[in-house]
Amino acid sequence: METLPEPWLRGPIPGVHPLIAPILYAFTQAREDLALHTSGLTNQQIWAPHGLGSVGFHIRHIAGSTSRLMTYLQGQQLSEAQMTALQREHEPGASLDELLAVLDSSFKGAEAIVRSLNPATLTDAREVGRKRLPTTVIGLLTHIAEHIQRHTGQAISAAKLARHP
């Protein structure tokens, strides 16, 4: 099986502005890395905390935070359901397949939003959180991409610890 280069090295994404493409590359990179590094883990391994958060928490958090940040990207504030889900991200129980399916669903929704963005809006103002902290559309896109990668790395580390405690 031939190894593909990282998503950002696979060329431009047809129909996507080059300033918007990096977030789509981040979604692809996270999907591929998480599938590779979590393959074969048991439910016990998925939810073992190892002092840095479980694999399950990080996958669930990536999905949930992506959804929440996309809400801000669209100029909205979080719903009560999103706040409740945030408080439950550490709760064990979901299988790896369930977690990866939720992640994929979150990313698909986010990808649809990102693909619909007009590049002319990248500098438009947005507000984040109850304090309505200021940012921009491109600021949110940048944060979403780096946040996904940060937690993907933590999930990979947790998976390695779970395999070899």
C-alpha cells in the first residue's frame, strides 16, 4: 500500500480558495491520523486517562469543539445542548467506531460550512464565547485547524500510552 503525502501536499482542492483550504486539510489529516493510531484499541484503552485525558475524550472534544467553533464562525452563540455536550466530553462509554463516526459527522458539517464561505468574508468580525471576545473568520479557521491538530496529537500520545502503559 502506497503512503500518501500529508493532505496539504496533495495539491489544491478544486473549487476551494487557497486561504480556506488549510482547514479542510486539517480535517483530513486528523481523520487519517486518528484512524491509523487508534486502530485496534479496546474500549478500556480508549477511555484510560493516563493523566492527560483519554483517547475517547480527545476524539469527542475534537468533534464537539469543531461544532462549537463553527457556530461562532456562523455568527451565532452556543445552544444549551452544545453546552451540555461540552460538560459530558469526559464521560466514558462510546466505542472507537462510535467516536470516529461522531468525529466524521462533525467534520462533514464543518466542511460544508467552510466550502460555502466567501473568501471576501475572511476578515469579517466574529465573537467567541459568553464574553464575546473579538476575532475574525480567518482567525476562527486558523484556531479550529490548530486546535484539531493539538488534540489529535494528544489522542495519539494517549493511544500510545494505552497500548504500552
